[in-house]
Amino acid sequence: MKIRFPSLTFIFALSAAVPASAQIGVPMGTPMGMPGVQDLPRPALDPVLDPLIESVLHRTDRLTGRLAREVEGLAQDRLRRIDRLVQRNRDIIERDARGEAARRGELLVMDANAADIVRAEQAGYRVIGQEDFEGLGIDVVRFALPRGTELDNGQEALGRIMPDATISADNLYFQSGQAGSPAQQVATSPFNRGNFAPVGMIDGAPASAVPVTAMRSFADGGGTPSDHGSAIASLLRSAGANRIHAADVYGTDRAGGNALAIARALGWLAQNGARVVTISLVGPDNPVLARAIASTRLRGVVVVAAVGNDGPAAPPAYPASYTGVVAVTAVDRHERALLEAGRALHLDYSAPGANIYGLDRRGRSQRLRGTSYATPLVAARIAAALGRGEQWRSVLDEEAHDLGPRGADEIYGRGLVCRACAIRR
């Protein structure tokens, strides 16, 4: 007699018939709400099936433990990357009071009055710039710290001098995707190229091989093509977007991708007609960025952002976690959530983040993976709906393919958008 190996579905079904007293607690570190193997009951079965079920439970236990270790490892990798970045660029980058990476020796201040500024200067702080972000109506004063003062101590001291002001470091934000080796595959659009609403992207500069409507730099060495920015722009085009405004916030600046640059970019994009802005960058909560995002949204611009690739054990990603931002995660070619997908305080949609292709800074096709690359696909679908004069939320909800538990959930959001954007083989 040929014995068929019992499926996990069968084993989980058996658990419903066993009293709760037969269950043991969920192991610490179990990722993404996955039930621990110890949660599964151990029913008494016949001598043939019982050893098979025990074998499956043992294998699942090992798998759960491995996933938990990998998820924790992703979060630790994030900390190590920040540590290496600070160690290698001590002349321009340091940690703020929360341990996050930021531009060395500078603080950003909002809501300060003239008397506050005078007191700060008397205490050794120096005004090095004052900005009114075009299109957003936000005033920011940039202060250099007194000589020899560390960023965390300087921020705390300035807070005592300006108790009513909003003070923050100029935090850094990181691209949330990786490219593989060059490939022959070329991204093609599965959608008709209609009248898409203008889309803004905040990233590195795209290559000349990816035509954009306009580009402006907000960093030293701006306009230097980047692999990540080129991939984002080419994905927007492959999904049908034909009016792209690119804001370069990296250039060649080792402290590029900072909150100040992103806020400036948001103002430029809002003022120049972008209806949707895609941001495939992640970092900490920052008051200047938060206010810039809120002001951009008040002007009717839809902001779409990636949840990052630091895994579900990492801190919530920003700007994806800000209220009203469309937070995007990614799935693989089997439509399973990427193990490395990060998290936000809310999740809206998922999109293909593997088995997709875009261009690098040399104009070559490359295979891509990460939530970075799912995000412009969702942004393009929103731009398509807005270009037709439709309510984008209703259109995307109708398009979204439900994955995971029925309805919206914490792993896939409201469903998979741009499903046809992945290349199936």
C-alpha cells in the first residue's frame, strides 16, 4: 500500500478537534504572526500516520525557528549597516539622540521665534541657513552645533533653549531594494499607455537611457546617474507612466538622502504638478519630513512609499508609516511576501518585488528584488486612475488580488496590485 504524506493543511485541521489544554505556547520570535509548531496538538493516531505527522511537525518546527532567526538577522543587519556607515564617514555622519544616522553637526529647527534664535546664537549655535520650502509653506532654520558638541547632546541642549520649537537632526534615508546581475529580459508594459497623471519620484538620478519629463537635484554632485534611481524610473515607464519628474536627493553626497533634501524635493514636485509621488526610501520618523509629507498631501498629492527590506522585526519604516501615505510591500514570483519585507504602522497594497526587471545607470537591463521596486508599480496604477479622472482607491481596490487571510491584512495589505507586472515563467 502506498502511503501519502499528510499535508500541513490536514495537520492544522486536526488541531480544531483537540482541547486547548493539549496546546503549548508559541515560541518567542515567531515571525509575522505565524503559529508556532508547539501550538499544534499532538493527536493520538494509528501507528502508520502518527510517525509521519510527527516528522512534519518536527520539520515545520525547524522551519519556523529558521525563519525567526532570519527575520531577527535582517533587523541586526540594519543596525550593522548604520554602524558601518557612521564609522566610515565620521567627518560627515553621526548618530542622533535615538541612534539614527544623520548629517554631522547640524540641527533643523521649525517654529522658532526671533528671540529663540538670538538665545541659541548666544549659546554658540550658528545659523547656517534658513529655508522656505517652495510649494509647502514650511520654514526651517539650520543650525551648526557649537564646536566639539556631539549631535545628541547638542539637540538636547538646544531643546532647553527653545522649548517651544520643533528640533530634529537631519536624518538619512536609505534605498530599499537590490539589483542582481545584468539580464537580457526587458521590462514591458502590460497596460495601455493612456493619459497618466504626472508622477514624481524621489531617489537617485535616473540614467539618460530612461527619459523623464524633468529632473532637479537636491544634493551635492546632483545628476550623477544611479542604479536605484534608474530602476525606479524605468519601472514607472514600464507600468505606463509617461510624465515623470525626477528629484535626485543623493548625487554624490555621502550624507545624501537626508530629510532636508527629501522635503525640498516634495516641495518642488508639488509645485510642478506631480499628482503622485513615489518614495522608495526608508528611515526614522523625522519632524521636518513628517510636516513636508502632510503639507504635500494637503495639496492633493498622493504619496506612495516602500516599507523597506529590513524584515518585520525592524522598526516601522518612514515615510511609509505616516498617516495617509500609501504603504507598499512586495511579493515574489509565487505571490508570497518577501521574507525581507519590512513593516509600517499601516499597510495598503502589495506589488511584485521579484521577477521584475529595470535599467541600471548604464542603461542595461537588470533583475530586481525588494519593496523599492514594488512601490513605483503601485504609484503608476494610481497615476493611471487619476489620469482617467477616477477615484484611485476604488480602482486599486477593484484591481487588487486578495492574498493571505480574506480582506486587508498586515502581510499583503488590501491585496496585490499590478499583478501582471511580474514576468511569469
